[in-house]
Amino acid sequence: MKRSTKLSAGAIALALPLALTLTSCSGTGGDSGGEGDGDNTLTVWTWDPAFNIYAMEEAEKVYQEDNPDFELEIVEVPWDDLQTKLTTIAQSQAFDELPDIFLMQNNAFQKNGLNYPDLFSDFSESDIDFSEFPESVVEYSTIDGVNYGVPFDAGTAITALRTDVLTEAGYTVDDFTDITWDQYLTLGEDVLAKTGQPLLSGQAGSADIPMMMLQSAGASLFDDEGNPTIVDNEALEAAIDVYTQLVEAGVLVEVNSWDEYIGTLVNANVAGTINGIWIVGSIQTAEDQAGNWGVTNLPKLEGISGATNYSANGGSSWAISSNADVELASDFLAATFAGSTELYDTILPKAGAVANWIPAGDSDVYNQPIDFFGGQPIFADVVAFGPEVPSNNTGAYYYEARDAVSTAMTQIMGGTDPATALEEAQANVEFAMQ
């Protein structure tokens, strides 16, 4: 019944006209969008067959229960290629080549919405209740008070810990709950001394952990007008200082690649990690560690106004394009990703797709004990964390600012004066914005 078209990254990135032609041939009446097709079909662009595409396929089944003639045409487009396609379409004004629905990384939503507003349709006339999603997640896809996206998978951050290592050192997960980063550092030094195990690992030159620290305080790299605030940013300075202390104490081990980072977890080289909830999928590949993990919230920055024990890293939202059958697309999303416990109960066990939709956390599936995590119902816990995550302003130049901060961190770790490194980072972002 479904006629999915799966395109390679190279074909999409290097041959946009071909990709668009292939999409048009997938059965949507001559263009990739649904507007004017006169049928009950929507086209979707997304990536990752085991996660996002699987979720869309299951959403189709849910919607077909009341709409048996409904179909999705799902086109696999890797994220980098999807971004390239959207940019090319916007610049060429070829909006009739858009699908009905496409997936957008949360941290890229503001950039695309502000730079290319004609790509999107808003949800003003939809039945979606955005109060049923964490405010911080809704804000990613909200521009000038208008909603342009439906939150999908959660990027809610967790502290995951090896309970067997903690027990050896005389601690439990409770000792790491609702604490500050100063307390985390002290505990980490003691665990390292007693067991030889660092608590954390991360990619050298990556700002992942400091960015989570920053959002946990509701702080940003930009002000409300979109101007960079890298210089004299108290929360950022505190985050970089904490990160530096963790590395210098040996509590955080830096590695050179993502694969090496995952290796530190599955090979038991470290006793924990701090990342988005999606990291549990990688952790659970270490079958020999089953039952020896626990999850809690994050440490918070001490002495910083607005600091909390909650943050996020990653996540994505569904957008309706300007070429869409908006009424059908919004009804589909309202009935599935913004309204179906059945959908989220289905995709959680197989794909590990944790909902941003808060009512999903009340289901029996979300509240089931997870044997790998010592019987802890971690998914219900994480859905409860979501509404506590502070909003922050990603701005249109989030990735440029993040890269600049990553470079500054490397310089600071190498001995450069922090103020000098951050001034250079801000200057680089300001230049990019010109």
C-alpha cells in the first residue's frame, strides 16, 4: 500500500533536480506536495528508517483506523541533504517541489523559519493543543508567537549512571539527584579515586555538555534581538569553567570521535554519561551491563540565576510546508503525534522514540519498569523531566555560535585566556551574521 521512495545521500545532495523528479514519481499527482491533489495522500521527507520513518509508518496506521483511504508517501532524506534541499528550494522559489510534511531538527528550526519563512505553513487553524508539550520544546518552532512545528522525539537530557560502580564507591543514584555541578565534581573525584572509573566522557572540541549546562539555566548564546551574547555571558563562563575542572580532575575523559564516545559507554570505560534521552539506545547495546544502569536529572550550575536540574540536547519537530494540503496534514499530525497514546506506546519499545507529548507519559507502556535500568521506569521519568526544561533562544545562527564556542573551549583548554577566546568567538559569529 505504501510507496516509499528511499534516496541515497549523494543522489540528493548532488542531484537535486533528479531527487525532485523521483519524489514526483512517487504517486502524488505530479508534484511532491499534497495541495490540489484531490486525494487523501501526504508526502513526507524525513531520515532514519529505524526511527523517524518507522514512526511515520506507524502514525499512518493509526490515522487509517478512522481514514482507511489515507496514505503516506515517505521519502528518506538524510538530515544534511534535507537542509540542502530546503535551502535550494527557498532560494529558487520552487515551493511546488516541497512535500506536505518534513522533519526539522529543533536547533535548526529558528534558522530556517527566520531565513526561509515561505517554506512553512503555520498551525493557527489546527486542533493541536500545544500546551500538551513542554514549553521549552514548543519554543523551538515558534516564531513571533506563531507555531510552525509539532514536537516529535524528545531531546530531554538525562544523567545515566552505572549503579554497580556507584555501589562500589558507596553511592546510589539518589546521591546524584538534584545536585549542583560542584557536588557532581566532588562525587566524581571520589568515585574515580575508589574505582578508577571516570563518570563522564565526551568528544574533544564539542560544546555538547556546556550547551546543556547553558540551557539548564535558561541562558543562550543570543539575546532576544538575535545578537550574540558570548562575551560577558555569566552562565556560559560558568559552564566552560565547570567543564574545564571536570577534565582537569579526570572526571571527564575526552575522546576524538563519536564512535570512541559510544565505545567508552559500551566498553565500560566510564561510569556514566550526560546526554539526550536518545543515548539510552546506545547504552542498551551493552548487554553485559543489563541491570546496572540508572537515570536521574542533571546537576545545575551553582550561583547562576535561573539554574535548574533540567536541560535538553537534540530532538526534532514536524513541519507542514507551504505547498501542503494544510487541512489534511494538520489533522493527521493532531490525531497522531499530538493526540495518540497508541502511537507512542507502539514506537517506544522498538525505536526508543520518547514522546514530547506529555499525555503519553501516563500510559502503562511508559510506566513499565525497564530491566536494563534496574527496574526503573525511566521513560515516564523523562517525560516528567520535559516540562521542567527551561526555554532558550537558539536564534538563526545557533550552529555558527556553537562552533565558535567549541573552538573557544579548545583554546581555553590549551591555555588561552578565557576572555580573549570568547571575544574572538563572538567576533567570528558577528562576522558570519554579516
